[in-house]
Amino acid sequence: MLKSVVIGSKRKVEIFEHLLATVNGFDLVGFVDPDDSQNVSMLGEFMFALEIASMGDVFFVDRHVKNLPFDVICNLVKMGKHIFFDGYRNWNLGEIETLSKFKRESNVVIQIGNVLHNKPLFTAALQLVKKPRYIKLEKHCHPPETGEFAAWIHTNLYQEIDLIQRTVSSRVRSISARPMFLFGKQTDLFNIHLEFDNDAIAHITAGRAMEPGTYTLKIFQQDRLYLLNFSANELVEYRTAEQSDQLSLSADFDHPELPPELIRIDRQIMPFDTWKMELRNFGENIHNNLTPLTNLEHALEVTTTCEWAIDKVQRKYQDL
């Protein structure tokens, strides 16, 4: 049994306690909440890492924890501790590369869970998608506050860019990014245009100018479209009646009456407990030295794209 510790709030401990009770191999022995000042060692970050490292072999990190210094994570990894992150952390490229180096040296497992890529809606779509040529993401969200643009990208588009890049399975060749100011000085709409080495294209539009509730991903292939509606948890396939026909990007897929050349198929989403699957997978990765489904390499790829887009925007719009 692996002695397990949750780094997070007491509420998160209750959630993990319930989840780990259904998965073999983990023994939850305690938790520490860095956001509670009483739990932070006054001797510094290294001593704090030593203090919590003595508690267990495996650490589950709550995505909502704010006061968790990067050096504490690095020290835990160097001490040979396995870590499961509840979602992507907002790290820069240098930090991810450093953590990857320590991970290789210590031969530990660092797994990132609770991400969109591993949810039933997307895993169902991924079984159907073959050679996507054009991907379009539309999302309604609040505008970024002044000085918070980079954090806004991480909160609202990081996982979505991860989805797109892993779906295309090709390196990003070029990026263009531009904010639009429609109602005032805040970014009302943000557009990112991605081109990949395999000539696939992705376009992202996000902001408060989108219709409230909009959260869709459209994946176009030559003869069919897969529409993922994250708000409604729906997966719909549109295809041409004649297999030789090419799907038109201008077709009105949202209209209640489809053109006669289009066929709509409501695809079934197989329900499964993502958390249990990921925790079970985490244990297998530790015991068999396997690579997690979502890991630091994916974080590195997404962060590279995000920082590229942020740099392009902030070079021209310094006030964001």
C-alpha cells in the first residue's frame, strides 16, 4: 500500500478519501493545506517539503491550492515522491523543463488528471476522429482583468488548446493571436489561429462577446464533422449523404432543418468514472513504471503554444 497525502483543503481530502476507497493500492494517511498559514513551516520551503515528505509516498495536489511554491514540488520529486496533480498547474516553460529533469533523475511518476482530454465526451469523439483538417473552438467566458491576461489564458483556454493539439497530433507551425475591443477597454473577444506542420488549421474564439452558454468544439474532416457541445455534454456527427461529397464549412449545422445532403447522427457517450479510471491508472503507472495518459510533456507542449500566443499579443497590446 502506498501511503498517500492530499495537498489541499479539508473538503478536497473528503473527495479523495471517497475516491481512493474504491481503488486498490492507496492508503490515505493525512493532508496538508498550504493555504492555511498554520501548516507552513517557518523554516522555509525546503524544510516544509521535508516536513510533508515524511508523511507519505504519494501526493495528490488540489488544483485550487494557491500557496504551493514550485520549489516544494521540486523537492518532493527529488525525494522520490510520486505526484498526481488535479489539473494543470500554471507553470512557465522553464519550470516544467526543470520538473521534468528532476522526474527523470528520480524515476518517479508525475500524472496530471481531471483534464478535458480524459473526459468521456472527448474520449468518445477521439475514437471516431480520423485526420482532422480544421478545428474550431467557440467559448463564452468573462474578459481578462488588466494585468491578468496570461492567467486568463491558462484558466479559459489551456485545456482546450491541449485538446486541439493532441487531436491534430502535429507540431504547431505558426500562430496568430489578436484581442478585440468591442464594448470598452477590456478584451471582449480573443482569437487564436493555429497552423500545424501537417497543414491542419485550428481557430479559437473566446470571450464575453460570444453568446452566453456557448462552449463547442467542431472537428472537420473531408466528409464529416464532429460537434462536441461541452455545455450540453453532446456529441453529434454530421456527414454527407454521398461519401464522395466534401463537407462544406459554410453549412448551417445549427439550423433545425438540415440541408438534404447532410445526415445527422447523435453519437452515444459511454459513461465512466473518469476519476476512478485515472487513479487506477496512476497506481499502475507507479508499479509498472508506465507513462501517464496526461503528463509533463503535454504540459510543455501546451505551455509553449500559450506563451507564444501571449507574447504575440503583449508585444502589441502592453496594457493587457
